[in-house]
Amino acid sequence: MGLSSSLQNYLADLDLVVPDQPSIEFVKALQERHVARYSFNSLAVVMGEEISLEIGAISQKIVSRGLGGYCFEHNKLTFELLTALGYDVTLKLARVLNNNLEREAGRTHRVTLVRLDGVSYLVDTGFGGNGPIAPLRLDTNTDQVAGLDRYRVLSTDKGEYDLQVVKDDDYFTLYRFDSATYTDADCELGHFYSHKHPQAVFLKNLMVTLKKKNQTVALVNSELITRDQQGERKQRIESPDALGAVLSAEFGLVLDAAVVEHLFIRFLQPALTADSIGESA
């Protein structure tokens, strides 16, 4: 099979058996297990760490150390494994819209297209709580269920595709991608903006997510959001100790106490202070 040690570790950690021939069942298992095991998070970004997109560094950070990461790391790991296993894959870059269809957004999200038996699928292991847990066919206007969510890939009149998820019984556009050819050099540009530009969303927010088949758990600054078949529940995190406990118990992230306190003061305390002022007004 000729896999590098980095990709062998990834495959073994997800307990995946490679079939004799490429199959959509393997891709489904890969995507579902990846998003349930490796957290999508902004930790390295908000801590100002250097984030390498070299595959060995990504595997060490996400697989060996269990620290998670964001789209340029997660989706590259998935892309490189599928490439090494002989899948027909192409790299695409997307504009994150979050339902603001007129937004002038740069291409700051990496995804993978997989073509099997004449069918193209969108594979995304790095979009956090709203991302799909299974490959989605590039059928247009066709509802597709993946775990707790319902999606469709909508073709636009400009030759682009919108990934939409159903929220409150209506379609919510997550991101838009096209058919252009992209390379790792293009990813480096989007990656640089996403973890260095002062207005980048990942620099301004503490975000951690794990997405399982029947449950999504997301920490967004001071709020822990749990969504399952019973609905959505929110919990306010009110102390550094509580933050450390949530990071460990929900996401398997055991951080130094000083780091947790820093994160609390920077991202959680402002919201708690604002709430306190509002209640006393």
C-alpha cells in the first residue's frame, strides 16, 4: 500500500480496514470516525502557535497528540490518505457564507471532492458543528441526511455549488465552491489569512467541536451547546475550572491550568461580565 508512517497512524487510530478496491463505504466510515474523534477547534490559532500544513506535522498534532485543528489541517489529512489509497480526489476551496449570500468572502475553507463509479461526492472533515458526517453527492436540489442533519448541494447559475443545511425548517447556506483547480499553494494563502489576520474569525473566538452520529457538542466562547435527538441544550461556562473540565471531559483536551485561565479571561469573561451588567441595569 505504500503509506507513510503519518498516514498509517491515521488509518490505525480510526481502526479502519482498507478494502481491495476504492469504495464509498470506506469513505463514509473515514469521515464519520474522523469528525467524531478529532476535534475541530481554534486553540492553536488563538494561542498564536505556528500551524504547519506539512502532513507529518498535521498527523502528529491531530492523531498522535489529539489536539485537533481546523479545516486546512483536517481536510488535508483526509485528502492525503484518500490519494495514497488510490481514490480519485480533487482539492477545492470554498467561500464561507453562513447564509449571507452577498458577503464578499475569500476562499478560506478547504474541501475534497471524491469521484467513485461516475458519481462525485463532497467530503469535508473540517467544518465543525455544521459540517456533514458523511459524503454528500453532488446531486442538485436533493435532500441528503447525514446523522442529525439534512443537507443539499445546490448548483448556482454561475457554475458554483452551495452546501446548505436545514435549520429551522429552511435551507441555510454554509459555503460555496466552484470547479476551478487549486493546489496546496492556494491553501497556504487561505491558511495564512485564517490564522494570522486580525479579523479572522478563528482569532476572535474560542471554538471546539466534536460531531458524532447522534450528538454534536460545541464550545463557542462561554457557551457549551449540546445537540441530539432530544433537541438543543445550552450551558454557560462560568469559571476556569469549569472550562478545563469541559475541555477534558467533552473533547479530550487536557490543557495546562495557566492556558485554561488565559482562555477563560480572554474569551469567556467578557461575555459573563456583559451579562452581569445587563442584569443589573
